[in-house]
Amino acid sequence: MNIKILGSGCRKCVALAENAKAAADAEGINVEIEKVTDIIDVARYGVMSTPGLVIGDKVVSSGRVLNPSDIGALLREAAA
């Protein structure tokens, strides 16, 4: 499963990436986490407030750092 973290690489973006990794590990789901830092690429997803979280090709969150349990629920939903 592919997860993208959209943002400049700021502290919140790093925290979201760490939470996504922790959630995937807890759920036993193999993921590839990609950091998208180019502002033009971020804008293509329609995200105006970072960090953004993309699971598969769907934007599931923007503008906040989700905790691992919230991300885990999104991963389970995407895997179903």
C-alpha cells in the first residue's frame, strides 16, 4: 500500500510520517511511505493546508497530524 505525506518536511509532516509508520506496523500492513515536498505536487492533490495524508491515491486528511489509531482505521478501510 502506498502512503504519501504532503508538505514541506516541517515538524508536523515528520510527525505524521512517523504516526503513519507506527499505524502500519500496528496493523501489520506493508506500506511504502513517500514524502511529497514539491508545493506544485502538493497543490495537485488539492491540499491547501499541510500536512496532507494520501492513502492509495485518495487524500484522507489535511492540515492536521492524525494519531496512529486514526491512521490505522483509515488503513483498514483502504485495505478492505
